[in-house]
Amino acid sequence: MDFSITSDQKLMQDSLSRTLADASPLDRVRAYAGDVSDQGADVWAALRDFGLPGVLIPEQFGGLGLKLLDAALAAEAMGRAVAPVPFLGACALAPLALMRAGSADQQTEWLPAMASGEVQGAVAISEPIAGARDGAGVMASGGRLTGKALFVEGGLTAGLIVAADKTGGLHLVRGAAKGLGRSAMTSIDQTRRLAELTFDNVEAEPLAGGPGALDALRDAGWTLLAADALGAGDVMLEKAVAYAQERKQFGRVIGSFQAVKHMCAEMAAELEPCRALVWYAAYAFDEAPDEASLTAAHAKAHTSEVGRFVARTATEVHGGMGITDLLGLHFWFKRIGLDRQLLGGPERVRAIAARIQGLAA
């Protein structure tokens, strides 16, 4: 099967990269990371003008009607730019939840506003996928939710939240719902805001599809997180190679030393195959659904491991400069670290893949 990207898809990714370079240069990311009250509204406005919030939403609702492969290419660009916006939930998973499991009335009410970027969505689905910490997890009863959801990207400002209960059922919660509490969570990645959401008998609208709908969100989430890590890893590799070509030691550029050459070559050899892996996982989501779960799991687990290797090695190539804020390499390093853990680390993802194949209980 042909799953190579087209010239139009490459053009879209390049155009998005230029938009992000203008709207969110490293100094803008650094300012966002240093101000917890900054929600990146100016960067989001640039992405609204680009049309990114509607990348997956059908044209009848004002979106672009594209596929997950297109969203993965966008996620790759977001990782390259360490963009300070909630792409995963707002542009991908929340719209997918409504498209896959929402009623006609729910789709008509929410998808046009999400496609325009007027309303940002968020998904609170970590616990039934990645496992719940003590005290976390959401219970549903009588059209209301009670409990706590952690690691909700964009949850502090979302106007619409798709929450999963402990059984895997999905529920739609309005951002202004009574009893909904929000508080910031601290993570290593300062380029994305995470929220802890509390539900105190909060009114919620059920979404159809049950655990199957949650599985689709999981697969899409795994793939897009892998794509984000791929983009961030690309930048770290490029910066390491560029630094090795200009930094001199003992009268020679360090890139001429065999040890440094091997470090850069090994990073490239490990990272480049991840591109085909991630692209195929995104392609399979729409075109080969029988393969979607396993390819998404493979992409997430493997790219998480490779991303950590590239992040560490690229920092080592830079030596002491690698940990300075002036260089900013730590933004990509930490971005990869959070991508690795969101919706389950490699060990958790492999355990789920084993269950999907019937290899584990």
C-alpha cells in the first residue's frame, strides 16, 4: 500500500513551519515558558488564520476534511517549533471524539466552532489508557461525572472537554459546567500547559461508541505524540550537527573527531526510520483500521525510546552549552520527555499492544 506523503501534504507542512517560525520563534517560546498566565493566544490566533484547528473536521462543518496523516505532519511541525498551543486535544482528539461518537446535534453545535478555533476542546482520557494514580479516575452515573482527571493538555482554558470514565465511556462536558474545577499541573515541559480537572457531580452528555471510541482516540493520540517527538528529535539532531561543524577544539572542528561523527550518525540512523513508522501509523488510522492499534503502539513506544536517545546524545554533542537557556536545547529535550509519558510510557504501551494481540491477559 502507498502511504507516502504527497506534494500537497509536504507543501502544507512547510507552510505551517513557516507560520510557526513567524508566530512562535524561540524567544516567544521562552517567554511563554516563563509566564504561567500566558496561554499563547497570539500563536493560537496565527494557527486559526492558517486553518489548523479544522484540519480533521469535515468541510460541511467548516473544516479542511483531511486525514490523520495530515494531522501527523502538522504535529511534526509543532514538535519542531516546540509550539506553545494545545494541538493534541484542540485540533485532533476532541474533534475526533465528536466525529466518531457524537450525535448529529452535538456535531452541529460544536464542530463549526472548533473548526474556526473559536472553541478549544480538550480530552481527559489518560486514566483508562495510561493507568490512574491514587485518587484519580472519573466515574459516571445518571448523566453526571465525579472524580479527577490528570494531565489534560489545554484543560485550563478549554471550552469543551471530552472525558473518559473508568469503564472507557466518553462524555461531553461544557467548559462552564457547574462543579468543574481546574488547576495547573507542573511538568518538565514548559511549552504545554497541563491541567488537573475535578468533577463534582458535573452534568455531562454521553457520547456513543463506548470503549471502541476511546481506543480510536488512544491510537490517534499515540500517533500524534510520536509525530511531535519526531519533529523535536529532528531539530535536536540538526542543531547537534550544526554545532559540531562550527565548534573548535584542539584547533579542529569537533565534527572531524570520529567519536562525534559516530554520535551524529547514530542519531540519524535511529531517528530516520521512525518517520516511515509514524507516517504509516497515521495512514493506517484511516486506510487500514485493522492495523491501526498495533502500528500506533509501535510508533509511540519506539519513537519514545529513540527520542530519548537523540535528546541525550544531541545534548552531549553540545557539551556544557547543551544545558544553557541561551541555546534553548532543553525545550526540545523536555518536549520529547513529556511526549514519551503522555497516554502511557513505552512499557505501558507495549503491555497494551500485547493484550491487543492476545499475548497477555
